Amino acid sequence: MVSEHSDDVGDTTPLALKILVAGGFGVGKTTLVGAVSEIRPLRTEELLSEAGQLVDDTGGVDRKVTTTVAMDFGRITIRQGLSLYLFGTPGQDRFWFLWDELSQGALGAVVLADTRRMEACFPAVDYFEHRHIPFVVAVNCFAGARAYGAHDVSRALDLDRGTPVVLCDARDRDSGKEVLIRLVEYAGRTHSARHLDSVG
């Protein structure tokens, strides 16, 4: 999504990039988008129902009472002329049909991980790897969770070599912003390398 602005000095082109925030149920996607967004985030949360408990795995997130049923949306300015539009995906399997729509035109993705339930982010990792969408894994450091290093997480998830793993606190704006900066840098290098390969 690009807009143009002209003045007497010359043309400048503010750039807005689309980023997905993905991961399993209850890993902190809505929290991250809300923490970093400079606008009031759009949320599509609904209360968990008894019917949903029959199909949603709430193990490890027993105190969670709401769930995203469509998407979260927020915006953050990284620097002058560069903004990110953030789209948080729903975590449950039954809403994954929305992922294909949300991923159209995305520069890359943040896959949030909870080391207490590492298996919950496997589907997101597989999704982006198979579609060749650059992503970083952001380990949301929950209280009481066992501390893992980036190398340990990379091995546990069997990530492709070079896929960044960063530690974060999804509640903290600065921490979330650092994750997004890492993603933009990594996705930029990945897309540039693919372009060179295609013309080489």
C-alpha cells in the first residue's frame, strides 16, 4: 500500500507495509498488536463459549476468556516515511480459512511462540515456510515459563537456517517494536536475495 506526496523539493513516497502477527491460541497476538499500535486497534474478540471448548484446545491458557474470531488491526510508524499495518490472525484451526486472505500482499510475519506450548506455533511456521513468506519467531516471555535461548527454540521448531528468533514481552511497546524492526530487516534481505536470484 503506497501513497505519494509531491512538494517543491521533490517527490517523497511514504511506504506502508503489511505485516501479519500469527501463532497459536493464546500466545499474545492481540496483546502485541495493541501494545505497539499508535491508533486504537481494531479487535474482533468474542467470549469463549461452551460450544467452542469442544473444538478449541485451551490447555495452558485456562484463564483466557476471549478469542479473536476474524483479525486484529493496528498501525505503527517505524520511522519517518515507513509505517507498518499489522494484521493479527485468529489462532484456532477453525478460523484458518482467513489466513489466505490476510496473507495476500504481506511483506512478512511475526510468529509468536509460548515455550510452555511450543507445539502451538508449528502450524504457523509451516504455513509461512510453505508459502515462502519471510517470518521471525518471537518468543513471548510469559511469567513462569522455562527460559529458552534462541538456538534452543530454533532447534525445537526445526526452523530453516537464518530464520531469526527473538525474545520479547508482547505487553511492552518497545519490545514489540524491536521485533517488528527485526522482521522488516530480515524480510527486506530475503526479498532482495530472491529478486537477485530471479534476474541472475
